[in-house]
Amino acid sequence: MNLNLNKFLSQLNPVPTNFGACWLCCLRAELSAGLCQTCYGDLPRLAPQPLVADHEHTRLWLAALAYQQPVERWIHDFKFNGISGLSSHMAPLLAAQAVKVYQHEQLYLPEVLVPVPLSERRWLHRGYNQSQLLAAELSKILAIPLQEPLNKRHTGENHRLTASQRRHNLAEAFYWREPLLAKRVAIIDDVITSGATVEAMAAVLRQEPCLVDAWGLAYTLPPSA
Ligand SMILES: [Zn+2]
């Protein structure tokens, strides 16, 4: 697996224009984050505070958007339909949310952004790591370095498993690629659902003395929310 090629390709990643039309309703309009004013205003934004969640290895979780339509469709295009450049539209939403949450909590921003790695098999299939692209854009906006200290083994189709099966599967999935260069870390993911992925990563990262937060572009609200 040539990770330098991954980095090289992500730097070439063009900002997709959708021919001047909104990504969600396809109407031609003045666009913010690639969306018309109506779609941009209707995004299901989350309050600028940490997500209430059960964390064992992370300090806080935050996300910009609720994972529901039309965000699901937007992220599906980003992740599965090859429109990798949507990262440049999406990252500013997450960057703004992160700054607000850290101000709200009176915390320092992390020293390094760590995208959730893809297994080699998944990367070869998709051609890019959507979390790495989001993290690269966030890194530019927030002037926080990106580091990829972990690799991931292929663990099969996790989205078909229960939360406890996922946790079991993920416990062995992440392993060190290079030493961590910071003490305050934010894991970057496109969608945080059960949090099993970020918790499994944080468990490995915390083998080094560090504080780990988790940022997702979107968050799957639990059924009770
Ligand atoms: Zn629209």
C-alpha cells in the first residue's frame, strides 16, 4: 500500500462544482458549501456542544450535523459515488462546529488530527479515504497538522454487525504505523454512529500518554434522542 500516493492524489482532489447547481436539490443558485441557501439553511445542524455519549477512551465527541436525510445522501455521494472533492464543502462545517465546541468547553484545540484509517482492501476498492480527505481540509482551515499514526486491518462488513460484535471486531483492527507526535489528538471520521470505531482507535492511541477527542462530520442520533 503506497500511502504517499494516497496523499498525492488527495492533494490533486478538485473541488466538485456540480455544474453550478446545489448538491442536494440540483437547482442552480448562489452556493454555500456547494449548497443553495435553502438546503444550506435546512441542514440538520447539531448544537455546538459535546455529544452526550458513553466514552471509555475518548474525552469528548462532537459532530456538525445529524446523520439523517439529506445529509445521508450527501455523505453517500462523498463516500461511495467517487465525489471525493466534497470534503472541501463539508470540512468548513465541521471546523466551525469544532471551534465553537472547544470555546464552549474552554478547551484547547487538539495538536494533531488523526483520520480514521481505511484498510488497504477498502482503500483499493474506493481509491481514497474520505476521513483522510476531511482531515486534510480541516488541517488547512484550522492550521492543525494531520498525522496518520495507525493502520487498519480489514475487518469485514462492520455495518451489518451489532454494536457489541463491532466492538469485538474492531478491538484488534488498529495497529501502529508510526509514533504519535502529540499529546492532544482529535480522531476525524465522516460519521460517528455507535462510536465503536473511534473508541477502538483511541484505545490504541492511548498506549501513548495522550488525550483523545473524536470529531465526526455527522452523528447518528440514538433512537431515544
Ligand atoms: Zn439546494
